[in-house]
Amino acid sequence: MSKGLPIRRAQFKTAAFLAWLAENGAEVGTPTNLYEVVRYRAYHAGSVKALTHIVYAKESGLLNFQGASAEHYGLFQAGLTFGRGLALAAPGAGNQLEAASAPKPTVKQGDDESKAARRRAKLLARDGDECWFCGRAMGDDCTIEHLVARSKGGVNHLDNYALAHRACNNAAADKPLVEKIAMRERARQAQEIAE
């Protein structure tokens, strides 16, 4: 692992790392469970296809880096970049980047920008910066929620997406839409009472 890598969730710069990943062409995904802090797909070490990289947090807050997430976080900390068709340098090479010997995949126009970042931008323009569930501003804590869960036949389409805080998204999990709407009503009523 990289020197100075955070070992606890409180030390992990989640929002800044997610922004850095998106800027570098990684496809940032929505965590699939309560323990995932970050989930993304990116090229690494000469691979010809994107691999999934995950940072988990145990209940104690200790972090577990999977795939190349530790190396990527080290690059983020050093202010360096990575990209499609590039590999991390060998250990001891100062974390510089070098061209991979593997062939570069065909790059379509717009591939530099993360699909998830583009979706998030479209949803922000459409719905504003409020969590679909609780109605509070999201800021950096912004995930994409499938209104009809994929496990229940929901599709990956803008019409089936809403923006939500990570905690609200995780609480909704793959509940049926009618239950998610009820959760939304309860959360918004609680928010009104609190104000």
C-alpha cells in the first residue's frame, strides 16, 4: 500500500477522491452495500478492460482497499493522474505513470468523462440538489438511486434514477417503489417537524 494511506474512514477524503476519479475517466458507481465507501471501474496495470476497484469500511471504521484502489488513492494524494491505457509504475519508481504495453482500447467521443458523473449532472439539472428521500441538500454526499431496483426489474435509465444521500440510498436498498415513496413521505414529514 501507499505510504500515508488512510486506515480509517474518518481520514478518507471520499468526496475529493470521487471527484478525482471522475476527472480521470473512472466510472464511479453507487456502493452496493453499507460497507462500500467507494466503488468504481478503471483501467489498471496494462489491462485492456476496466476493472472494478472498491474501498470497504468495517464497522470499526478500518478501511480495506480492493483491486488497485490503494494505488489510485496514492496517486490522488500525490496529485498525479491515471488514465485509460496507462499503467502504474513499478514499485519504487516514484508513482510516475508509464504507457502500458497492452493495446489501448478504442476511445469513443465523451469517454473521458465518467458516465456516472454525466448522469449525476443531468439529474442535478433536472431535480436540483435535494435528496429525493429526505429533501435536504446533498452537497458531496450524492448517489444515484434506482427508484425501481434493478433486482425488481428496474432499468438503467434517467427516468428510473433519483439523487439521494448515501444513507438514504442504502436504507432504501431494493425495496419496492411503493415502500420507497412511503419512506420519502416519512423522511420529509420528519424534516418539516425538525424545522
